[in-house]
Amino acid sequence: MTKTEMQERLEAEIMEVEWDALLPHYARGAVVRIAEDLPLVKVAMAFGLDLKDDVTAWMAEGKVTKPTDEDAKAWRANDRFRFLIVQPFVLVQRIVE
């Protein structure tokens, strides 16, 4: 699969859900929070292609993080998120309106 094909596939797979649907994934430690100003597909590609330098840089900037218990408590059941699954992770990005 080429990078372009991967990007197209990921773009087609983006879904939106409410936070309560992500709780089981959060409970098993699989949720990764992506900052709203990062392109979700770009981050998913970096995870999928094992681009460690990119992911490490975003983590250092606090743009790619594991959500804290405080985050999980602050997010209401009906807060909406875009998400992509890049095994074993569920990459989530809060939809800010």
C-alpha cells in the first residue's frame, strides 16, 4: 500500500462518536488523545508507519498524549470525538465547536 493509498483509506475511516462510546477503549488504556490543531490522518499515518521521531516530537509538545483520569471525568458523555483505530491504539480528537 502506498502512502497515498494509506492516507485515502484513513480519511475514509474517520468516524465520530460520543465520549461514552470510547470509554471501554479508555479503560483498557488504548486511547491516545490528539491535539485539535494536528491533522488526525497525519498522526495516524505516523503511528501506522512507525515514524517514531514525529510521534516523539508531538508527545514532547503535549500534542499526542494519553488522556488523564481528569480528562475522562471532564469530558461529558455527549462530547464528540473524531477517531481512527491504528492497532493497538484508538486515536481520538475532540471536536470543538
